[in-house]
Amino acid sequence: MNRKPCEFIVVSNKKTLKELSESKDMGAKLIAGANKAIVVIADGNLADTWVEDSSIALTHMHLMATELDIGSCWVQVHLKTKGDQDCEDVVRDILNLDSHYRIVGILAFGHSNKTPRPYTPEDIDKSKIRYID
Ligand SMILES: Cc1cc2nc3c(=O)[nH]c(=O)nc-3n(C[C@H](O)[C@H](O)[C@H](O)COP(=O)(O)O)c2cc1C
């Protein structure tokens, strides 16, 4: 419906990057060492496709970063926890966001110390593809 619910917060501030790196139990520590991170937020009142729209945005930024020789890593926020807190609540607190903003994830940027080889068609697990002819 072309509602465009996504907004983007570009974080360069080291203190905020550190806070975001501690926003969930596991898998966010790398943000502390990132040069920048983009938090994708979406107005959940505007569109019920906020998960899909945010994921599309994250994926395309991920691909573009690679194209520009910039390392990036997706950090999941939605459905994750920090202790007994919802990770989305923790990130909303850090960024002073209203509760109608939903947060699928954060893309952290930097220079990778190792570059994985690109996937090739041979890497595709063909057993996961079903055909209806
Ligand atoms: C939806 C999604 C959520 C992810 N969340 C995290 C995360 O919270 N922390 C992290 O270090 N990596 C995260 N990743 C990166 C994955 O760990 C990574 O994509 C996976 O290990 C496969 O590596 P590859 O993307 O190089 O094939 C996430 C990736 C996706 C697609």
C-alpha cells in the first residue's frame, strides 16, 4: 500500500554505539567496534508490513555496503531480549523513541578483518527447493 513506515537513525556517537552493543544478551557486542550503525525503525501504526519493509531496507543496505567495500552485520532486535527486558524496549529507551516505533534490527558498519568468499550457485542446498511442474 506504499505506506513507507521505515525511518533510519544513523549512529556515529561512540557512547550510543556502546549502549546499543549492550542492548541484548548475545550477538550485539560487535556494534561497540563499528564505525557507524543504522537503526531501522518503522511506524507500526502506519503499516502492518513493518517487519517486511524493515527487512527489505536492511537487506538492501547490506548489499550496497558490500558493493562499496564496507563491512556490515545485521543485528536482530525484534524478538530478542536483554535479561527479562524486550530488546526493542531497550533500544527505544537508548534512542528516546516512542513505543509505536518497531525495530527489526540494526546494521553495523566497519571494515571487516576477514572477507568471506562470496557464495556461488553450488552453495545452494537444492533439497530446499521444491518444484511443481
Ligand atoms: C535476520 C538476521 C539476523 C541476524 N542477527 C544477527 C545478530 O544479532 N548478531 C550477529 O552477529 N549476526 C547476526 N546476523 C548475521 C548472521 O549470523 C549471518 O548472516 C550468518 O551467520 C550467515 O553468515 P553469512 O550472512 O555471511 O552467510 C543476522 C542475520 C540475519 C539475516
